[in-house]
Amino acid sequence: MHFSRKFLLAAGAATLVAGLGAGPSAYRTAQAQESSGDIMVPKFEVDPFWPKPLPNHWRLAMVIGLSMDAKDNVWIVHRPQTLEQKESYATRNEADCCTAAPDVLEFNPAGELIRHWGRDEVKGNGHDWPSSNHGITVAPDGNIWLGGNGAYQPMAAPGSAAQFSAPPNVVPPLYAGGGVGQYHDSFILKFTPDGKYLGQIGKANGSKGSLDTENVRGVAQIRFAGNEMILADGYGNKRVSIWDATTLKFKRMWGAYGHKPDDTPIPHYDVNSPQFGNPMHCAQPSNDGLIYACDRTNNRIQVFKMDGTYVAQYALKPETRGDGSAWEMAFSRDPAQKFAYVSDGANENIHVFDRKTMKELYWFGGGGRGPGQFYAVHSIVTDTKGNIYTTETYRGQRVQKFVYKGMVPLSSLLKQKVVGGSVINP
């Protein structure tokens, strides 16, 4: 009984993390807005019991893709082969727990697992499979697209002896940004919701670089606008690339500032770089005909028209090092998409922006393992009710739901008290 009480208190405190980001930068941003008049902002609370536990002693590994279908069902893709040896004893019949869940999982809004499949279920169909899964998208027609960012040959099967030939706790290299060479994941795959293979763009090891019009190279994200596929073609390439969603034929591409893509190696962390860095991690279309590109390790977001015309650039914590600050982006579900939400897996926050001005209003999260905290927050989407969903890669290995609680004055968030990275009522 004592344990349960402690858990509930911890969950309650963490639930309120989403009301306001902890730390000085959140206060500075919010106070600047408040000085010119209070504004209304969306408030979120984490649901610590979403999703429900997985069956079959399954575990999630690095969760590196997230999408929402028309029924508000949540689709994720993870990397089963990145479980550590001590996380997968059951694979080798050494203990009851555990094995890796299949690559692709679908949850209903209640958090119940309703469908799953992966590379083991779709073998033998004559198609490629990523050596490192990265990105999942439900297309407007309901079919499923998968990307990958693996530069090397397919990794060993989850739990196999070959998987653990590396030293304990060492994950094999997954990508080598910028190199042409034998970049294995130079394709994206199309499936039915039940996992039947339908087609692909590109072929394994086929990329000729960022100007290739037949292959991709380390696609981070796939999105749709009308009958066009918009790719963040950015772990190996340095471009946004556009493809016809029906014929799967190449249409156009561009690099940073609308420049012609260039594979010349460049340093990270340059907010004024003339080319995208690796990875160029998102290409998110808006309802008003813009594309927001996340240049992750250059700590910036660039905005373009659909034809590649450069519109604007916004720096996001440009002092950030490590994996960079600009990971992925989602929009609020009102027709104007007034708010933009950016996942930041280095600073471990979700940044909330006014989308039109890209002024930061506040952030929530903070690093940690508790509900509402993050370890390498990666992908982000919203559902039709305005809720936010996130995934975590590396050893984060989970998906979380943040429930939309309505609009509140920004000043009301400022009145909350920050304690140890969590926000609680004073």
C-alpha cells in the first residue's frame, strides 16, 4: 500500500510536467510574452497508463517512428535488434522475460495493441528491409510506409548469437551520415495495414548521392500533401525530396535555403550552414502550403513553399551540441494549425511555438525516466482531439501520450512551481 501511494504521487507530479517546461529558458520565453499581454496556450498532461502493457513478454527497443491514422490509431516502428542481451533472455530460452516486439505495432486510442507485424512476417516477398528502421507513416489511402537510416548490411536477427558479438551494452553502428558508398537503406517501403508488401522507392545499396532521382539515402521521415510524398531524405542525403504518391516517380528536390543539394562534408552545429547537415530529420507540410524542415544537428528549422522556394529560418537553442535540437515537428489540429510542437532529443523537451511567427511560448518535459519526462525524445504527432504522442529512441524505448487539457492563460503556467524538473501546484 505504501508503494502504491508513492507511485501515485510521482505520477501526479510528472503529469504536471507538461503544463510548463522546467528551467530558466521556459521562464524567460514565457515572461517575454507575458510582458506584452497574456496569451492563451494549450496545456497537456501525460497519461502515465498509456499504452497498456504489451503481451507475450514483448519489449520495445529504440522507437524511431510514429504516425496517426484516420481513426486516431497510433502506429509505431522500433528497432527490435537493438535490445540489449539482458533485455531479451526469453529469445534464447534463458528466462521468461523477454523478447522484442515485432517491428510495427498499432494501438487504438485506449492504448490497446490491435495489430502488429514486422520483417519476420513479410520475408520472402522479394523486397528489401531496412538494416535500421527509421520512420513510419500512414498514407491518406491507409497504407503504411517505412523508412530506414542504416548504412550497413542488415543487422542480425533479434536475440541471435550474432547480435551479441559486439561488447555488452554496445549498439552496432546504424548509419554513417554523408557517405555514398554502400548505403544499405537507400529505399522506402509500402505495405498494407496488415503488412502485405506493395512496392518501394529505391533499392538497397543503390544510392548515387543527393542528386539521385531513382534512390533515396537514409530517409528520416515520410509525409504526404495531396498526391505528393515529402521525404526528409537526410541521414545520407542532404535534401527534401518530393515523389509522386501514385507513380512513385521523382518530382523535385532541394537543399538548405533552396540550394541544389551538395554532399560535401560539413561540420555540425552551424546555424548558417549553406547545406543541410546529417541528419535532416523532418519535412512537415502544413495546411497553408509550407514545408518545415528540421536540420537537426544545425539546430534550426527552415521553411519552404511546396516548390522549394525558401521562406524563413528559425534557430532552436543553437548552442546545443550532441545530437542537436531540431528533431521532429507536429502541428495543432485546428484549421489554422496555430501551434507547432518540436521534439528536442538533446535538451529533452517538447517546444511549443506560435507557428506563424515561430516564437517559442513554453516547453515541457525534462530528462528522466518518469511519466512525462524524456530520454532521447524522437518522433511526435497529434491526433484529432489535440493530444500529443511522442516516442523515445536510444535507451528511452517507449511511446507516451500527452492529453490536451484545453487552452489556458500562459501566466497560469508561470504560477506553477518547478521542483526537481517537475512542475507541481504551489
